[in-house]
Amino acid sequence: MERTKSVLEQSIGMEYYSCHFEGSGGRLRQVPEDFVVEEITPEGIIMGEEARSLDRGEGAYTLALLKKKSRDLIPAINAIAKRLKAGVSFAGIKDRRAVTYQLISVHAPAQQVDVLQGIEGISLRVLGRSKYPVEPGDLKGNRFTITIRSIQDGPLPQISDCWLLNYFGHQRFGTARPNTHKIGRLLVKRDYEGAVREFLAEPYPTEPATSRAARESLKSGWDLVKSIREFPPGLAYERHLMARLIKGPPSYEMALKALPATLLRLFIDSYQSYLFNRAVSLRAEEAISRRIGIGDYVSPLDRWGSPSRPIRCDSANEERLRRMVSSGKAVAMMRVVGSRGGATTVEGDAYLSIMEEEGISQSDFRSILGMIFEGTLRPTLVRPIGFSSSIMEDDLNHGMRKATVKFSLPKACYATVVLRELMRPQDPLSAGY
């Protein structure tokens, strides 16, 4: 298999490409409209401009289509909740540097939601009522319409029939500062001081110059009182953590607990994702992602390419499951390592060697800062659904071409995993990832 030339991708375990062709090169996200994400509800309704109604019974919740442009989701949700004075919930995190559409629920009457206006980059459209709120994970997947700019002449690779290694994508780890998994590793090892220092004071050459300078100053002298004045206001979590350390008690573990649980969980989730990526890469050359045996888990796929229910392989169903995997009707599953679950044949000794190298065990994922990380099953491969592409003159870059690609992916799968196959970027950050 072809190995990536990207140092960033190698550092997060995304070591191989799945298909054999030349990449197009190019650049993503020159303008927000170049990256459009439309959520697909459990009913199979695409949350786009054409979405007009969705009812889930008479109840206390209003269902609404949220459109946002160049906005982080959590601050956007908080702004809506504050303006409406009501609880707001959503199914999945969407990209910031994009135009995104998704279903949300608001614990308020429709007429109260209908009047929302004046929040930059945000609009709402009431769709209907519901007996229950939208919950995390309450989606089938996402449809993407993405423009790749500044490409040379030549056809775009066609990957509609390609099964791709189901890596966790670049944004899981950060691109300007790709260290969320490094912080997670330190937390799993209970090195709380190391985690704090990596989070606050480890500069990266690709982050903004003001942030990098502030981190370098803190790293050289560890003067928290001086540095809290130097850190840019945008680094709010870092400033909050420094304030807690200055105030005391002088415990790195207790200071970390002052950060939002969602942020702490993100760090450890990222480390689990890194371990999964490495395990997938280790087995890729042996094509073990398509091989199954007794004790493995296989899941049939629905029309959106989503695994429907894991089935444990045994002597009675082994041949049937192998035929389903071979025909593309099902996919082998692999652990995202955590405190529960044993190794399966499809994983071989991949996790054993990785965890030995990392110096960790499954028991280390129990009770980290009061949280438990049990792990889960994840498909080893993914295939873009309904892939299509078109090429034309690039209206923003003279003499170049642009390609527009459309496809859908199951939830928890990354468009950047598809795009890296097409583009083969050596520097994902400058390519817009």
C-alpha cells in the first residue's frame, strides 16, 4: 500500500492510502461555501435548504434546522440558548470552517424559536414538534458538497467503488496544534503535570505567532502570573487553567478538573482515536481489515453505509459473514480500545504491540479524572455513498481548475479521510484541512 508523505498524518497514525492513483492536489475551504455539510436524520431526511418539515409527535420540544457559517458549534448553541432562554440540544458536532445544516431541538414553543435573529452566522427554521429532544448521535450521517480549488488539469480520481481505511480524521487531533492525543496519552498515564505543560506551554510552529510566543515564554520560565497576561484572550481555556493554578491548591490534577468535562473527554477520546488509527495502519498491509474469524464482530450495512448491529462470528455463521463482508454488504469491526473488551482476530496482535510500546494497559482507561472510557466497536473500512464529481474553471484562482465532489458518509466518519485519498496533501494544514 502507498504510504502518506505527510508528517502530520504519520504522527496521528494515518499512515496509508487505500486506493492506487495520483492525487489531484489543491486547496480546501478558500471560502466557507466551499465546504457544505448537511446532516441526515434517523428518518433519512437531509437537513439542507430544501428541508421544510419534520414532526416527532406533539411535545414540549421544537425541532429546527440550524444553518451556521464559519461558527464553532458549541458557542453557537450557547448563543441560541441564551437568546431564547431555553435548552438546546443537537446530534453531532459540525465543522467550523464551513456552511453546515443540522437538526436541533429547543425546549420552547415554536413561536418563541421563530423570532430568533441577529446572531451573526446563524439562522433557524422551525420544522415541527417532538416529544423528546435531539440526542448526541441521533443521526444517520452527513452529506457533503465540497469544492477543491487550485488543481491542475486532468480527471479527478473516482473512488465510488473504493473501500477506505476508516481512520479518525485530522480534525480529531488538530492541524495547527496536533496534540490533543498527546495530552490524552499523558492523562491516561496519570501524568497530570505533563498534561498541563503540553496543553499550556508546548509551542507548535503552525499555530498563530502570538499564541506560539506566549507558550514559548511560559515554557522557558513557567511564570504563570506573567503568562496569564500574555496569553491571547482567545485561549480562554488556557487562561482559566492558569488562573486555577495561580489560585491553588497546587495540584495539577485538581486544576485540570476545573476544565469542562467535555474538553477533558476530548483529549482522551483523541488518544483512543490515535491508537485505533495506528492499529488500522498496522493491519492494512496484510489486508486484515477484510479478514474475519471466530470471535470477531461483523455488522451488516444499511443504505447509508452505517453498521446496523454487530454480530459475533462463530462456527455457525462464519461462512455467511465472510460472504457478506466480501460482497460489501457488511464490514468487519474493530475496537476503539478502552477499559472493556478483548482482542479479536481482525485486530491480531496490533493493539498488543502498540499498547506495549505506549506503556499502557486497558485498565488505565478506568477512572481518569473521574471518567471511565470503556471503548467501542468501529468499522475498519468505509465507502463514500453516492460519490460524484465535476471539474470546471476556478473562478477564484486564475488559470486553475476546481472540482466539486458530493458524497455521504455514516456518522462518526470523516470527509477529510475521503478528501486525502483524492488530494494526497503533503501539508494538510496549508491544503485547508
